[in-house]
Amino acid sequence: MKYHVRIIQKQKGSEWMFDLSKDKLIEQIVNPYLALSNLSINGITVEFEEINRLEIRRTENPMKQIAYGIKRRKSAAKKLQEDAGVTGLSPVVVTYDEAFITGNDVLAEFISERPISKATEKRYKDALSKIENYKRIAYRPHIKNVERKHNSKSKIGGLPYLRTDTDWPECPNCKNNLQLFLQLNLNELPTNKSDGLVQLFYCTNPDPLCESDCRAFFPFSKVVACRKIELPGKSSIQIPKIEKLFEEKEIVKWSEEFDYPHSEEWNQLGINFEIDDDIYELMYERNEGVPLRGDKLFGWPFWVQSVEYPKDRINGNQMSLLFQFDSNVNLSHSFGDLGIGHLTISPKNPNELAFGWAC
């Protein structure tokens, strides 16, 4: 289990975001924070006095972060002083139990395993049995940083394979080239192999902010290019017009994990089963019976808001997940406020691809 930490500083609203293991969370965040000391996280020092807000969430937890108003923050600070005799702590928010953290005991409970009764364990196993037949295999990418090269390797970021020296898609809004987000060599996939490449390009230009201006979060946005191409030979070379080109991360292998549909999809799939909140939360804690967050090939989408499969523009069929991107995992990009993006493909029309995201 990993934890996502977001630290908002007082000066100019700047912020830091980290993904930490439980041990690192305790060592680098919890202990120094409760001691009113500066935080040293992965070599980065964050001064305690400059912390305006600290948010912690389990990376597999589906609940959204809770925003508290000034009145609640003041009352929590007062309660902290009265009950714990500690002053100076800025607000801390977690999503595990939607609790407002004001002391060591609550924070310790957040990062510890809950005792599970036999009755709860039985209900948990019963719930898993209801959705077992819908289990799929998703494939996690394993990457390594490499020198940028125009080639046909599967990769995240960097330089794409180009058929000609003018083949790099251009944003119609800002006239810059689109950033390569993903390139999949279909012959190198762990399953469902075929010929050619799938490429996903996306405009990351900050001025104008094409992502927002042209609603890149919706499928088929004009500032996003998804395409399936053949490999006629060696890649051409093109110098792109991009403010900051992403680093190139070659996908060197894939690892299998079981993946399950989001509960929002159960009715459509014919799963007529009501699940209690405590059981569903336990599934997320154990990472069983639920869709996987993070980057993955195939499997089931992790829907942040609601089910949002695009439809094939030619035959109207529902498209299916090809690749999922989580914010700031392997791709150096955040989809809104830590959202998730989905590259989908039409099962009967593999040239129809779409990308959209939600947060």
C-alpha cells in the first residue's frame, strides 16, 4: 500500500506531491510533522512554518479528498490545543475515514490495519464471489529511462516513431506539436498482439492552455491525437515545437494483476448485488475485487466520477480500455487535480481510438 501526500505551502500557493510507502510516510511526514519539525522528503526540504495544508490519502482509496472551510479549520485547531496540548499544526486531511486529523492517535489509526471480525470477513468473501466471473487481467508497465530516440519501441513520453519528417501531430489551437504520451508496439504486447503502433499525443502547452480551452478531458478533443499506424520502415526524424519535451521511458516488460469492474458498472454488467460501504472499502484496502488505479494495459477502467465509455463514431459501439494513465505515476502530467485518463479502443474497429480523463 502506498500513500499520496500533497503539501500546500503558504507562499504563492505552491505545493509538493509525493507517493510514499507506509514506512517512508511515518519517517518523512508523520514523525517530523507531529514534532513541529521541517520535513525532508526524498531529498526535498519543506519548512514546517511554510506548510498551509497537508493531505494524505491511500493511493487505492476511491474516496475523494475532503475540503474543509476556514471555520472548521479554526475549530479543529482549537480542539487540538485543548485535547492534545499541542499548537502549531496546520490542517491535515485524509480520506480513509473522512476524518480531520488533529492528533497522533488518529493519524496512527489511519496508517494501521483495522481488525476485521469473522462476520465481516465472511461478508467480504461472499461479495468477492459475486464478481469473480468478471475478473480480468491487467498488465502493469515496467519502465526504464532511456535516451530519447525516434523508434518503434513501446514507451511513455519522448520521441515517437514517425513515418515522414512532417508526421508529428500539431495542435490546431497553439500550432505547437503535441506531446507524446504513449506509444505501444502492438507486436510487443503481452497478449492480443497485432501489427503496427498505437500512439497517443496530447497538447501540454501552458500558454494558451489548450488542455482547458479545447476541453481535452472529453474524448475526441481536437488537441489530442490518437492513432494506429503501420511501420513502413525506419523512423523519420522531426524536431518538435514543444516548450518542454517529456523524458523518454521505455516499457521493458509487463506484470500481471487481477482487475475488477468498478461498482458503477455492475448494473450494466448484470451484477445485481448491493454491497455495504465497509466491505467495499475493505476491498480497496486489500486491492481485491476493485479496479486498479495507476498505469495499466487492458483490464477495467478506474472511473473517478462515473462510467464514461466513449462510443465508436462510426458504428456506435461502446469502446473498451486499452491503457490507463494515473496522474504523475510514469507520465509527468497531472490530469486536473490528480485525475485519471483512459485511452480506449473500438473492439470491432481498431482504428477508432479515444482519450479522455476525469478528476
